[in-house]
Amino acid sequence: MIKISILYPNIKGSRFDMQYYVETHMSMSIQLLSAHNGFKGVSVERGLGGVAPGSEAPYLVMCHFLFTSVEDFMAAFEPNALTLQGDMPSYTDIEPVIQFNEVLISG
């Protein structure tokens, strides 16, 4: 199992429209990417705080897609890349950090 993490750093002065992201962008993303049989799931998380009491979260939002393989993700993503990436200015001016992960333990 592969997890694709899209992490939006918590940058002072940046813009992030959480309602648009959750209700519109992610609905579109799920509709487009889940059409591929390698899609296994997705989660979206809002950062609440850092490890020190009262500190800000390092990431404002984290999105994690689960696919059977990197190849399956790319097969689902590439035909939709322009649409999904083109929608980013609708909700943020933050450049996300993207990381591919191999899931070793899941419960």
C-alpha cells in the first residue's frame, strides 16, 4: 500500500479557504481519482497545534491518498493533473509538500 501525502505548511499571511477545499476541491479530487481501481481511500486533516502547548501546527492541512501502488496513483492522477492543479488558486496560495510513502503498518 502506498500513501501519497499532500501537506500544506502553516505559513503566516498565506491564504487557505478550508470550506472550498473540503467541500469543492476534495469532492472533485475523490470523484476523479477514485474512478481508478487502485484507489483505496483518502483522509483530510486540519492541523490543530504543535507539540508544545499553545504552539501552531507545522501544517495547516494534510491530505493522504491511499493507492495500491505509485503506478496506480500516477495512472489516476496524470489524466486529471491539469484540472486538480488548476483548481489550487481557488483555495490557496501555499505550495504543498508532496511525499510518497510505503505503508508498513496500518490499523
